[in-house]
Amino acid sequence: MNLTRIWDWIDKRDIDKHVVSIVVLYGTKILTSWAMAFATAHADKPGLEIAAIIAAVTAPYMALQAAAIKFYFDSRSTS
């Protein structure tokens, strides 16, 4: 019973949606930092090769970002 009340309190204030957005944004920061460090550490490789590696790693996360942003704005417009 207490967990239901806690979840209702969280759900009424859309805290879950905000937390998901913050976590995805933080993941974006970490991934961007990694990409910059990777490019700096491998400056001897051709730029196209570095770009391809970074794109291969970040592409799945970009799909997650798109889904999370869509979820967030859809939930905000229906509330």
C-alpha cells in the first residue's frame, strides 16, 4: 500500500519522466566526453577512420536519445 502511494506521488508530478530525461542527458555528456578523448588520443589515425568509429559507437545511443525525447515530449503534451 505504501509503495502504491509513493508511486502515485511520483507519477502525479512526472518525476519519472524527468529522471529518464536527466539520465539520458548525462549519458550524452559521458559519450561526448569519451568521443573527444578518443579523437584526441588517436590523432595519428585518419580523421575519417576516427569519425567512423565514433559514429558506430554513438549511433545506437542516438536512437535511445530520440526515443527518450519523443517519450518526454509526448508525455508532456498529453498531461
